[in-house]
Amino acid sequence: MGPCTPLLTMLLLSWWLRPLQGQQHHLVEYMERRLAALEERLAQCQDQSSRHAAELRDFKNKMLPLLEVAEKEREALRTEADTISGRVDRLEREVDYLETQNPALPCVEVDEKVTGGPGIKGKGRRNEKYDMLTDCGYTISQVRSMKILKRFGGPAGLWTKDPMGPTEKIYVLDGTQNDTAFVFPRLRDFTLAMAARKASRVRVPFPWVGTGQLVYGGFLYYARRPPGGPGGGGDLENTLQLIKFHLANRTVVDSSVFPAEGLIPPYGLTADTYIDLAADEEGLWAVYATREDDRHLCLAKLDPQTLDTEQQWDTPCPRENAEAAFVICGTLYVVYNTRPASRARIQCSFDASGTLTPERAALPYFPRRYGAHASLRYNPRERQLYAWDDGYQIVYKLEMRRKEEEV
């Protein structure tokens, strides 16, 4: 090759790279334009952020005095509410003290007092004095305290423990016409947020009616509405059948038609319950009412083995405004309320053994709560009441005294 070869090579390379340099120049110009646009937008965003920050500072400066005033007013309202609450509590204590010093007259009608009470007429063992099986001689002195556990189920139902069985198990029967009971291993499981997941379910063959069920000695006792029962017409009009259901075996052990004609709801404020079963230190009881005397409650002592009625009494306790009842040491305590619901009170008591007279019985109020008692169950082992109040489950602790002591 001659000396002109390198020169020719350089000329060819120059001719080939010239288009690439032009494209690179245009690309650089495009990137510069894009960067300039981004810088302009960033400057605008910075200006807007500065303006918003200034507006926020101005708004904060305006709101701080208003917040301080609102906080002062809130503290003043809280102080006033605490003062009113203290006055209400003090007033309730004063009312309770005045009622203790001047107790209301028991719900016993004058003609019954004059004629000697409901024990004058005799129908077999009806209205005879009850012979105590135990040495239990206690009566209620006052409702000492209350504890609200939770809200489970509808406005009417029943929750209880078995006074003769395991101490920890909780039984919950929701509703006035249902066939499935919840069984919780312990109280802690029942208080959980998702309590139903911890419970086992026991289905009974016949739905119960009302909230008069009872768990006693490993059995569920409840009232069933037979065909032609209350409201159904037929020969069994206004009759109910008692069922004894074995909770472990899940079988019906025994049943019996309750020996009372013309059954009506015993509690004027609890229209779905026709028979209210109760347990105490003496065993199994039933509270009911009939059309024969539609103004007063009746009490019956039942045999828990056979469901036979051992004894019956016509009590002086009125049905009107009664919402629930329970039995302690052979004494029936009836709880009364108003419509609309207010503070409930034990307004009438009836001692089947005749030891406690109405004049010596305490008539305490229940603490404030939500509405009206759908059911009350006494646990003789714990001396507590398990209450169902508008869907809330409540425990009442009772203070007791001897029946012979003066109020």
C-alpha cells in the first residue's frame, strides 16, 4: 500500500461517524429540555408546598386557642358529670338507708292477713308447712354487689351453673323458644370475644318454652309446650310438660305433665314463661300461676328424680309487675319492676316452712343495670344469682343472715 492509505481510512471513518454525532447532539438537547421541564415542575411543587405549609401554620395558630377552650370545657363537663354521678350515688345510698329504716310493706293483701294467710284452705298437702330437709336457715340481707360479665344472645335467656355438678361449667340457653344449649368449660371461656367457638352445643329433642329452665345434678329440666298446650287449643289447653334431659347421655330420662290446670304466666312482666324452675339447698321447686287465682303466684316442691309434685302452696305474692323469682332455703323471693323497666326490688317473700314472716324479711333493691331480668338463677354453693338482663349476663353476690335475726 502507498502512503495515501491511512489518509483514506481517516476520511472514511469521518464520513461514517458524522451521522452518529448528529444524533447524539439531538439526544443531548432533548434530555436538557426534559430536565429543564422537571426543574420547573419541582420549583412549582416546592412553591405549593411552601404555600400549604404556611396555610397549615396559620390554621394551626387559629385552632390552638379553640382547642384549649374545648379542652377546658370538656374538663368542666367531666367534672360536672362526676359531681352529678356522685350526687346520684349518694342519693341512692340515702334512699336505700331510708328504705332500710322504713321498709315498704310486703305485698300481702289485708284480707289474707286478717284471715291468717293462704294456709287456711287445705287440698291434700296443699298449703301445709314444709318440713325442711336440711338445717339451712338463711335469708337475704342485701344484694352486696353486681358484676356484668358480657353480652351474649338476645334480650331473653338463661345462664347458670349446675349447683350439684362441676363447679366451672357454664350453661347458656338463649331465647324463649329454642332447642340448642351452649356449654362452656369454664367462665373464662364464656367471657372471650368469640365465646361461641369455645362452647359445645347440646340439642334437646323438644324446644323449651320461656326462660324457666334449670340445670341440676347433671340434668336439664325444662318446660315443653305439648301439642294443644298453651295457645294451641284442645284437651291440653294451658298445660305444660316437664322434661328431664340427661346432659351427658343427651337423652330424655323422664317427662310429666305439670299437675295444674289453666296455667298462665306467673310474672306479669315476663309473658313467655309459664313455669319457672328453681333450685336451692332443699332441692327442686316450681313457680307458676293458674286462672283459679290469677292475681297471685303458686309454689310447688318437686321430686327431682320422678318430677312428681310433693307439695304446693298458694302464696300471697302478686303477679302484677313481677319479673322473676328464686328460692333460698325454702323461701320464695319475688322480684318486681316497672314498665318501662327501672330498678328491680325484692318486694315479696314466702317461706314455705313458716319460719320467716314477711314483716322480718328484707326487701332490697338490685343495683342499677340495663333493663329487666328475663331470668334469675340462685346457686346455693356460691350464694350468688346468675341473671339475664336484656342480653347481658350478670352475677349478683348476696349477703345472708339467719332467718331469726331482725332486719
